[in-house]
Amino acid sequence: CVVSGQQAILVHCFRICAEYATDRGDHERAKKYTKTSQKLMEYIDMVLWDEKQQVFLDGWSPEHGLSKTHSVQTHSLMILYDAIMDPSKKKSAQDIIDNPREDTIQSGSPFFLFYIYELWAKRDLSKVLEDIRERWQGMMRYNCTTCWEVFPGFYEVGRTRSYCHSWSASPVYFFGKYVLGIHP
């Protein structure tokens, strides 16, 4: 099974391995990791790009073949981890994030918004802050003292599946890093 977003993260991991190998003077391994990263990007481009829809599909499995879906999540990870080779495809991916189509699967969890916020913060921090204000206040309107698994209104029935998740700290991270300029 191949999941597009996970492949994007793997591209990034191979690049990190190449950097470590270079730092250690192991140029053969560095070449190997760089080549593997490049081959994986070529695979993503060749297999998971849907030319007709102008999107990256969410994955492939031996049982079902190519996914019939595409999502904000897949496109966010593809851009965040620089796993798109073609500039026009990168622009299409950015468009899916900025202006999702009706058939695009949306992110409804505070967990995944962390990744989307990283992308937004590079271009428009005010968008991140406004979204945090709107979404986290939605939970606070219910006098909730924990972070929900998904935001209010994402499910037609009920507010969320679970009311206690650790990714409630995302706003603190973004305030610290981007508003206050605190970097570890």
C-alpha cells in the first residue's frame, strides 16, 4: 500500500539521511540516499498524479489500485516536504490547499492542521492566527477544557469522536515560534 503523504515524508527522510551521510564524509551513502529520494519523487509523479483531475491521488493499494480520492492532507504533505518535482503540479497542489474543490477531502482535525499551519505561516501568519481563533473558540463555546479529536461541525452527528487529545498545544507552538520568535 502506498499513501501519498507518507511517501512525501519518506522523500524528506531520505534527504535528511543524505545530509547526515555527507556530514560524516560518507559520500557513497549520501549519493544513494539522494538517488532514492529522487526515484521516490519520480514514482509519486508518475503513479499518483492524476492528469485529468490535476491532483495527486491519496494512494494506491494492491487490492484496490489507485485511490479515487484526493485530499488537502496529501497535497499539504507533498508541498511541506518538497516532494513535487514539476512546478505546475506544485501550483496545482497549492491551489487544492488554498481553494479546495467540492470533491476534495478536507482536514477536520487539530492534529492535521498543524501541518497546514506550517504551510500557511510561511506565507501569511495572520491566516493561521485567525483560523486558530475561530476553530479553538468553537471548542471553548462548549466550555470544554480539553482538545477535541475533530472540530465542531465536522461530523453531521455529534460534535466529535473524542474529547481529549494532546494536539491542543498547536496554538502555543505557533504563537511561540511565529509571534514571539522563539526557536529551540
